[in-house]
Amino acid sequence: MSMMIASLAALFMAAQPAADGPIGTAVKPPTLVSPTAPTVVPVTPPGAKGAGLEFDPRTKVDGPALQVIMGERAVFRIDEAGVPKLDSVEAGKLVAAHPAGVVRETFTSPGAGRLAAALDGSAERRATVLKLWNGLDYPVDYSAVALVLRNGESLTPTRVTVCAVKPGETRTELWSAPVVAVGLMGFKRAGPDATARAACR
């Protein structure tokens, strides 16, 4: 874990805001909005144990939550209760997480009946990007908790704003903070209000 955190710290330290600065509101790249203060989550995220926050740096399913780490994509299905079932894990890059022309998009559609979630970021873009693919025939809503790197060594579980994903489409969320991993949970069919929210248009 220490090597991963050290490399992420080196990646983000020069370009990120102050260590205790806020995490940005989820938006569609390349538009950035004024950041808002983070909300510390009182429950432990995937891979956490007790108050010490032991982070297991693997993309995996942990109970009802899917944990995706930086630089990887999870391809998964959800059961009738909205619990994710992991199909595969892939390494790669997201174009939206890097300056224009620097990288090519690694990932393609996960195919019908499956979802996928990838996390990537860069110091040059000063952001972390989460991209979700929806291969289902209905809109999907979910909630997310990000593990934000603070002071190059500590992890803060932070609730982040995400938006529902329409059937057959993708949705990209952009946060102005170094996120080591994200826990996704509460997958469900999205109602009309979820896709019509002003912040999600």
C-alpha cells in the first residue's frame, strides 16, 4: 500500500490544491465548477477496517460495494438486489483524465447486460475521473464514496456526487482531488428525477 500511495502522492502533489482543500463537484469534462467542501463519510468504505482505514489496493467486490482503484476498470453485472458481480478487471487510461492528445482511450463498451467503471487521473489535468458504462436496457443510479489522498499519505473517505447513466450510454464524473479508489454501491433502476437533475444535464 505504501508504494502505491507514494507514487500517487508524487503524481498529484505538485499540481493539486492544498492538501486539505476541497473535492470538486461531479461535472461533465472538460467543464470545471467551483469545488465544494467534502462530506466525510461516517461508515467505513470497501477495504477499510476500523478507524485506521486499512486500504486493500485491489479492484474487487466487497459485500454490496464495488471498489475500483486508480488506473483500472471493473466490468461487472448487478443482480436483482443491485449487488455487483465482478466479471473482469482491466488496466488502462481515460482520455478525459489527461490533457488533450496525450493518451488514447483504452476501454470500449463492456457489451449488453454489463456495466463497467474506470478510474484515472493526472497531475497535468489536476483531476481524477470516474467513467461508467451502462450496457443495460434501463437507466442506472448508484452512490459513491471516494478515498481521497491527503498530505501524500492519509486517506479520507469522502462522499461524492454522481449522476445516473442512461441505457447504452456512458457518464464521466470529474473531481479536482487525488482519488486513490472509489467505492460504488446502491445500484438501482434510475427514476425520471435522477436523470433530469440540473447538475446531471
